[in-house]
Amino acid sequence: MTVIVIPVPPGFTITPAACIAFSLTGSYPVGLPDEVESHLQALEMTTGKGFGDRANALLVSVRSGSVFSMPGMMDTVLNLGLNDDTVAGLAEGTGNPRFAYDSYRRFIQMFGDVVMGVESQRFEDVLTAKKAEVGADHDTDLSADDLKDLTVRF
């Protein structure tokens, strides 16, 4: 994408070798945590944002990869870096608490499903119950407070 001059956010790659090593041993390769920390610091410098910074949070996406392009087929976790503190800062900074809490709700749902192995239907059931509780037909009918409550329930 950069070759054809499409803007691509800065990032870094963890090689498949690290994943394979973890799968085989159950532990990270020596030096990997320090390397990730170093790359996160570089992203902070490049973006002017801070990972965990309430006022100006660096949010990252963690995407699976493949030798071949497989859009929609690989796992992704968006908005890593949101937590109870940074989501409040995002709501304040954007002036849009609904956007902030919807992003947080989606992050918790993706993390639970992809990383923790929580059955995705459990999240859908909680969402459906919340919509019924407040009389909402669609996700977009939920208020910021509704979405904030969902993050607690999730």
C-alpha cells in the first residue's frame, strides 16, 4: 500500500517464528517483550501519543497475518490500549462519549473472543438483552451510558 502511496499507519511486525516458538514452548522467545516495548515506544514517538495516556492514548490494532492476503479470514483486535481510564479520556477528547464507549465495548468483545476464547455468542446475548432492556432496535440506538454499562457486563 505504501508503494502506491496509500497512507498506512505506523506499526511493527512480530514474526511467525515468535508465534511458533510460543506454541511449542508456552513462553515468549527471549527478548521479545523488550523488543515489543521498544517498538511501542517508537510508535509513541512517531505518533505523539502514549500507550495508556488518558489525555492522548495510543491505540493499536493487533492483526494476524499470512503470506497471502486473506481479508476477513484472520483474527484482529482493534483499539488495544483502551481501558476504563483511557476510554474516559477518549470521550472527553473527542466530545463523543458514545463513540468512545462503543469502541471500548467492541474492544472488550474482540479481546474476549480472540484472545481469551470466550464464545462470541455470550457477548451477543448480553448485547441483545441490553437492547431489550432499553427498548433499542439496533446497536446504534444505544446511548453512551448503555454502552458503558455493556462494558461492565462484558
